[in-house]
Amino acid sequence: MNTMIKKASTSDSDTTPPDKHYFRFHTQHGHLAPVFGNDWFALKAEAFARFFGTPVFLAGQTILVALWISLNASGYTKFDVYPFILLNLAFSLQAAYAAPLILLAQTRQADRDKAHADADAQHREALAQASEQRQLLAAHHTDQLVALVEQNTALTELTQQMSRRIHDLTLEIHEHILREESNEGARNLGSAH
């Protein structure tokens, strides 16, 4: 995830396609990506703190403690005899370093989660605004389509009126021509008599 945040922060928003720039709201919180910082000690401390919660650590510690107790209790070594004071000292030392590292990791993780929640909220807000703009644009296009349909309806009615008027005028002209032909035919018959 750290590399994705770095990629998002170093990419140019003009050249990156919008579907590939999905961490753009997280870039301002990129400094929180490593829990303890970016230097060598911080990276090792984070790895150590993360290792405490793994099954490998718990199994390894259990085997080491069982081996320690069995070797010292059986009398094979007299390094740390019962009540195992050196073992208690080792556990105390481990707890003295593990607890602050784990608390620091939890604190930084909480900061990172809060920053990512803020970035996600900004992203959701941007999506809501984009959705609202799309709805307004769709409403505008719908209004334009309604206006075009109304204009088309008006033009269709005007075309029908003009077709009726042309039909009526054609009938009038036809009747007028027929009347003139019949009047001319009657004149021709009257002058022939």
C-alpha cells in the first residue's frame, strides 16, 4: 500500500487516467504510511513490532522457553536454576521494549486510519458532487429533449396544416380549371350555333 501511495503522489494528474489515480485523496497523508518513519531504525522497529503478533514469534518463544526450562530444571545446565530469575529478567526486558513499540504502532496506525478515513470521506464527497453534476446535466439534457419534441410536434402540426391548405388550394384550382373549361366549352358550343 505504501508503494501505491507513493505512486499516486508522484504521478502527474494530467497524464494519469482517472481510473488509475484512485489514491489521489490519500497523497496528503503519505507521510503517515510507515508507522515509525522512513529511516533504517524506524523500518526495523516497525518490522519488530509487527513480528510480535505473528504465530511464528509465539511458537518460537514457546519452544525457546520450554527448552530453557527443561535444560535448567533437569540439571543439564546450571545457567538459570529454579526460580528462573534470568528468564524472568529476559521477559521483563522484552515487555519493556515490546509494550512501547506496540503502543506507538497502535497510535500511528490510529493516526493513519483517521487520515485514510478523512481521505475516503473526501473521495465520497467528490463522488457525491460528481453524481449531482451528472444529475443536473441529465435534467438539462431532458429539458432540451422535451423542447425538441415540442418543436417537432409544432412543425408536424404546421406541416399538416400546410398539407391541408395545399390540398384545399389544389381542389380549388382543379374546380376553377374545370369551370373555365366547361365555360369555354359552353362558349364554343354557343358560338358554333
